[in-house]
Amino acid sequence: MKAIFENLLLLGRPASGKSEFIDFMKKVDDEKRAKRYHFGPFEELDDFPWIWEKFMEDSVWEKAGYPRRFSFGGDNPGLSKEGGPLFDFCMHKFNAEYPKYNAETLFIEFARGGKDAYQKALNVLSPEILKKAAILFVLVSYEESCRRNEARYREKLQHSILAHKVPDETMQNFYQTHDWLTLTKGQESGYLTIQATKIPFVTMKNEPELTDSALLDKRYHAALQNLWELKK
């Protein structure tokens, strides 16, 4: 049996560095990625495309003469206060989509905010996902999340008029706070019991922002080695 993670739940605020983590792993060859980071050939399951699809459907509803259901429109649409139920929808969709994947490692990526947000979300995931899961939480402050969100938007604008960022209103409504540190009792690593399943976790502090691949390697390796020891 290979020494790899099967389901990695990759959690954290928007623009915390989850996508950069995945991009980094895509550039590592299979042998090194398995040995140093404990990932096999992997696939990604991210709920943002499902949320974005609902935004686009809202635009169609609006053109048909009906009110938007989940989002506000404009050049940079985002989740409205009324759109919170989409988060619950996405957790159930993770369960529905999970059986379609057969990669050695699956990254399941999502961001949640507010009171009991991660506790609620994790308790919706199916036992089939949880029994093979480990959690890497990418931790940045709300202020840093906002800064990176804006900076990456400005960078993307240089290459495409279709650039998108999480709107400020959505950030304020949904991501100012979260319950992760409460859920983990402030511990940087350990175990959570979700639906009677003991799941290892590591909270990886991702500030200051790093761009040097050698420094990222050290940060990622330290967190994942700790997580693997817990998983074993």
C-alpha cells in the first residue's frame, strides 16, 4: 500500500493559498510528490465552479424578468446574503460527485465562514469521504485574505477582462470570521472526531506570503509530514 493521502480536505479563507498549493503540487513529478508530500496522482473537487454556475443561472433568471436567487450581479457577481444555502447545497454535491472520482489522491477544496461553519460543513460530508480523509487548513488572517484577493484580481486584470475576485461585500458577509480555531481548540495539529470518525488535521500558517519555491517546499513539507505522521 502506497504511503499517500487518499482524501485531502483543503480548507481556508478565499485567497489563503489553497489554489497556489495545488498549483505547486502539479509541478512536482509523481515520484517526488509521493515521497516528499504523500500525494499520488491527484484530481481536484472544488465547489467554486458550482457556485459560479448558480451566479450565471441567476443572470438568466434576471433576464427572464425574475429576481436573482443567490447572488448580486454586475461586472463582478458575488454571493448575496440570501445565498448562504448554496454552501449547504455544495456539501451535499461533494457527496454526490465523490463516487465519480478514482484518483489515488483527491483534493476536496472549500472555504467557509461564520459561526459553526466548518463544524456544520464537515458533518454533512459522507462517511465514505471522511474515513479516508485528512485535513490541511491553510490559515491566514481576514486582512491578509482580503489583500491577496485584491492583489490577485489586479494581476489577472492585466491578462483578461474576465478576471474575477470574491467581492468585498461577500468577503464581509461570509468570511470575516470562522470557527476553525474553536473547532480545533487552537491546536496546530491533532484529531477531530466527525461523525464518529477520527480525522487528523494540521493548521498551516500561510503568512507571510511566499513565492520562492524552495521556501514553499519547506512550509508544505513540514505541514504534510506532520499530517502524515498523524494519519499513520
